[in-house]
Amino acid sequence: MLVILHPNTDESSDEFKKTWHHLSSLLGIKLNKHDIQGDKQKLTEIYLLGDTHTVNKEEIESLPAVERVIRISEEYRILGRHKDNQRTFGFDYNGVHFDQKGLNVFAGLCAVDNPEHVELTLRALQENNQQCTRMGAYKPRTNPYSFQGHGEACLPYVFELAGKYGIKVIAMEITHESHIDEIHRCLEACGNPTGVLLQVGTRNIQNFELLKSIGRQKTYPVLLKRGFGITLNESLNAAEYLASEGNSNVIFCLRGMKSEFGLPHRNLVDFCHVPVIKRLTRMPVCIDPSHSVGTRDVAPDGLMDVMHATAQGVIAGANMVLVDFHPVPSKALVDGPQALLLEELPLFLEDVQIAHSAYQKRCALISQ
Ligand code: PEP
Ligand code: MN
């Protein structure tokens, strides 16, 4: 059962205290409180966990701080919509807002290789008014002898350069819970010049202990990538692991499915699921056209497949684009063949804007 409080309820108010006291006295029920920062107001939701069949809905609704009570289905308890379109969701992190309406582009290096490439990339982002990027330090590789990422060693220059070029959020994959501490310590030591969105890769989506440890901290939001060989339901349940531990600032990323049917693309592009995830959950939806398509192939119309795939996701309402760029793809240590060139950044961003405006026009059309 979900108890939604009146917007902007102050926790030191009598209304809140009376409501919390009553809910805490319900036998066999545990409380789990989540604060959600929407566009205009703060919402507080309290989840009643346990056997709620005997809990009287009307009685809870009459408590002073309570606006509404919803009986929720078992699936995606915290992140799900539960047929309630009034529930808003969104969060701010380091000055950047994430929700199911906006759009943030995270262009950058698949893997950090050296300070020069990091600086060239970040400078190009700043010149193009970007405040987010992707930078892989910990790389999960198929082959144990392949480059595994520079790990902790590269964090100081990545964070300092990000600060220098006005980058507010870096999407960075982690593969072990100890990486959260490494990132945290380094950010503190550098004076927090930037922020980090912790990325969980497709291969780790069912690493439940990793998900639980990431979910137990609320400092960093999470970008969770869909499992490339499991059902959507299984991937959404993985997202719920993060929320069930306390961190519901989760963005869900589509990155293509492993299938021979996707050939000649690296994966079968699954961006038609953007609206499905928005319908089932309240998570902002990210698309990763680079890992989906995996090449720089160009269609006869002159547009790269990566740009076509991006447009397909954005015109369907994607809220974030995670995309590989590299100053010299031939020298990239990971995924060079799919990286776009820094000179292509303005074109790419304009193409994204065209698709985003088209999405907004489509929404306006339907709301007339
Ligand atoms: C990545 O984004 O660098 C990555 C490894 O992606 P995925 O987990 O989707 O393969
Ligand atoms: Mn990659």
C-alpha cells in the first residue's frame, strides 16, 4: 500500500508527526519513506510493507498529512506507475534535472584512455553547451586480456577536467561496490568539481548484491542498462532492487538486445520500448544508440545508422541519450568502430533536437 502525503509536507509539522505515529503503530507493517522532487513541488510517499490486507484504506486517508492512498500491485512497487498517471517523478542531481519529459544528452568516451583525449572531448562538449558526459573507467570486458579500464587511477584527471569544462554529471559504469567508495573519495579529494551517475552495465543487471549496495546509498543516482538477454520484466525488477534498498533515483537505459536478428547491427535495437517503460514505470528512459548499433555505417540518405536509431528513440520520447564519441576513434582502446567524431557533435546534437521537437509536436497533437 502506498500513502501519498500532501505536496511539500514538512516533516517537522504536527500533521506529519501524527500521520507517521499512526502508521508506525500498524502491527506487522514496515514503513519505507521516499521523497520525490517534481517540477514544482516535493512529494513524500510512504510505502507500507507487509500484509496490508487488513489495513483500513479510509482510516489512513483520514490522517492529517495524507492526500491519497493507493493499493499497489506486486510488480515494481516503488518505481511502477500502478495505473496512476497523477504521480509525478523526477529528481535533480548536481543542478541537472531528470524526469520523463526532458532530454539530456551524455556524449563522451566509452573508455577513458588518456588525459589528452578526455580534455579534447570535454572541451568539445563545452563548446557545444553540454553539461553531461560519459566516461568509462571500469570496463567489463568479454576477454580477460582486453583493456579493463584505468579504474581509480584515472579518476583525478577525469573529475578535475570535468570541473574545468563545466561538466555537471558524468555517467560512469561501476562493476563492484568498492568503486562507489573510490569515486566518492576522489570526488571529495578534488573538491567535488563534478557529479557522477553510477552506471550498471547490461552484464551486471542481475548482480543483485551489486544492485543492493548501490541502492543503499542515495548520494549518486543510477543509470541501469537493460539486460541484453533477459525479458523486460526481469530488467525492470532489477531496477526495483535499487529502489527497494532506498535509492529510487534510477534512469532505465535501452541498449539493444543480443540477437542474430539484429545483424548487421551489433544488437537488435529496442527503442520501441521507450513508451512501454514510461507506461509501466516512472523512470526517465535513456537510449544508447552506440552499443545498440555498434558501427559507423551510413544509409544511402547520408545519415549514419547511429543517428537514425537515436532519432527513433528520441521521437518516441526518450529522456536521455548515452552516446560514444572519440577524438581519434582509431586509437580508442574500447569500441572505436562505433564512436562518432568530435567534429560530428554539432550535427548530432541538432539532429537530436529535430527529433525532440517532433516528439513535442506529436504530444501537442494528441492533447488537442
Ligand atoms: C558501456 O556503456 O560502456 C557498456 C559497456 O554498455 P553495455 O553495458 O550496454 O554493454
Ligand atoms: Mn562500450
